[in-house]
Amino acid sequence: MFHPLQWRPPSGIYSYYVNSSRLISYQGKRSLWPSEKALKGRYLWLLTWLQKATEQCPRQKSLLSLLANQCSYVTGQRVRRAQQIGQLYNNIYSERTRRSLFSSLWRKFQGRHANACKLMAALTGVFLWEEERIKEEELKRSAEEMKRMEEINRLIQEENEEENQPREPAPGKEMASDLEEQNWEMVMDKKNFKLWRRPVEGSHLYQYRVFGTYTDVTPRQFFNVQLDTEYRKKWDSLVIKLEVIERDQDTGSEVVHWVTHFPYPMYSRDYVYVRRYNVDRDNNLMVLVSRAVEHPGVPENPEFVRVHNYESQMVIRPHKSFDENGFDYLLTYSDNPQTVFPRYCVNWMVSSGMPDFLEKLHTAALKAKNMEIAVRDYISSTKPIECGGTSEEKASVPSQEPKRDGTCSPIQIDFF
């Protein structure tokens, strides 16, 4: 039935997979193959199935034996060939070139077999940047929202200055009514700080929007303090862990793992989100967009509560330039912290905690400016919005702060 081949025991398939797994997972990196324990379990299951089949029908014993030997030999040959090709490319090309080559092949394959690609990525522990990266359309949409909010704010200010003069109905009221039509409800109205909220469809939670102004810090400093994960570990006492997991070389998008304290007695929350920032020098604008994703390199930890629904958009408009004091900002934020507290308690914590966090961020930017604390400059490493931004590699060390100490203020909740 089969051509004569060099006989190999069925255990050969198991040993080849294990050797390949050990080769690929060098230097402690995550392997693209299942673990040795998982491979052994699958191998034992296969042997058990073959044994039961031969017991039920002894005549099939010789046929199944030949089939098992043939599969073992062919699979072993394929695995060895793939191993040799991998070693060859490793010796010829640099790591960055290998990544680019793999990404190009992956995109071609994905165009033809989209569902198979998603299944393969889930099984091999690969993060699909093509599916999860933040698109340019999201950045542009946030920038358009900023322009619209600036127009509304400008018209409202003109109305306040001319409120005692007779005039026809001003367009400021019409534009402000658009916010009400979009279900935005004013929560706080202070000088240089306005807070709205609107219900999230299909949920008991709210989406929040802040439009504010700072005049004593530069846009560059404020923007860099938001992005610098190492500096945040120093000024934000709620951070337990904050590190960049993976970067996209094409757009500069980053996957971040963030673990933060929540008010006692709640468990700490952890977020896995992708973020992308852009500096538009032509339009004098800075944009930062973040949203939650699933990453195979960061499985859920039973010690924390994973937040799956999270979105944040921050847009900054300098009054003059990136390095002169004064700017307006628009922050739109929503998440589901999965608490068991009543709806009004959660909404109170969020609406109260947002101004506090922004003030902490403002204070940290002032300290970095006045004390000349070294903060990484993200603006100088960005590209125009057409091609996205890129970022230099930077090591992130998890904070050694303990997980929970029960000392958090009930309104201290982070928003980035």
C-alpha cells in the first residue's frame, strides 16, 4: 500500500515538535508552538485512540500501524525542514527584516483566508496588528470632534460677552443644542473645565467628555507626561504595573498592560489596551487614542479584574506652539470597571475622579517642567498622520509596588 520508508516510532512526531518548540522559544520568549506538556497530552490522546480502534477491530491494526508510521515520518520531515529554513533566515536576515517579511506574507495569506488566519493566530499566540491597530480614521475623527467643540466654545463665549445686546438667535445655542440631541448632559461647568456625560447604549454606564484649558504648562510637556510609562509610575501612586507589551513598527501603535488600584474593598483592575498617538504640526494638533484589546501574551490574572470595555481619546490644541504655555484639550472616556456597586455610586466615582486625575496629570507636568525631570519626548519621534507615528524602543520595568493596600481614596480612579 505504501512505498517502503525508513521506519520511525510514533514518538518521533512528539520529539520533533518538542525540539522545534524549544528552538523557537529561545531567550525566554513566548513560543509560537504549544508547550511540551500540551504536546505530550495530545500525543497520549492519539495513542489511546489508536489503541481502542485496534482493539475493536484487530484487522485494522496493521493498517493503522502503517498509517501512524507514515504520518510520523512525513511530519518529522516537514518539521525538520521548517526548522532548517528558520535557522537559515535567522542567519541571513536581521530581526527587523524577518518581521517585515513575515508581516508581508501574513497579509497576503490573510487576504485569502481571513478566518483561518484568526484561528491560527489564536492558536499560536500571535497578536493580529492588521485587525487591532488603531486606524488613521479614528485619529482624524477625534481631531474633528475637537474642532467642533472649539467652535461651540467660541460661539458660547461670544454670546456671554454680548448677552446684554439685542440680537437674533446666535448659532452658538443651535450648536450647543446639538450636544443635547446627542444625549450629552452637562455635569460640571467651571472656568476652564466643562464635563458632560451621556448613556452608553445597552448599558447602565456613561461616556464622559471633558473640555478644558491649562495656561501654565506647555502642550509638549503635558503630552509627554501622559505617554511616558516610567514617569507615571512615579507620580501616580495607584499604578501597580505599567509596561508596553508590543509595538507596531508600521504605525507606532503600542499594546500596554496597566494594573491599577481600585478603591477598597474592590480588587485591583488590569487593562490591556492598544494606543496610538499622532502630532499634526500643520494643523497644530496632538491626538492620543486608546481602546481595550485582547493580547495572547497577557492572559487574565485571577488576582485582578480584567476590564474589557475601555476607550479614551485625548486631543490637545496649543494656543500658540508646542513649546509655549497654554492649550485646550478634549478628553472623551468610557469603560466598564465591572463593579457590583449601584449605578449611581459608580457614576459618582467616575465623574468625581476624572477632575482629580486630570489635576494630578497637570501637577506632574508642572513638576517635570519646573524640576527639569527627564521625560521622554514623544513628539520628536512621530510622523505625519498619513503614515502614522513611530516610537523608539524603550524598556519598561514593572512597578514593585504591592498589589492592594486598601488605602485608596474612593474617588481616585485613573483614566489613561
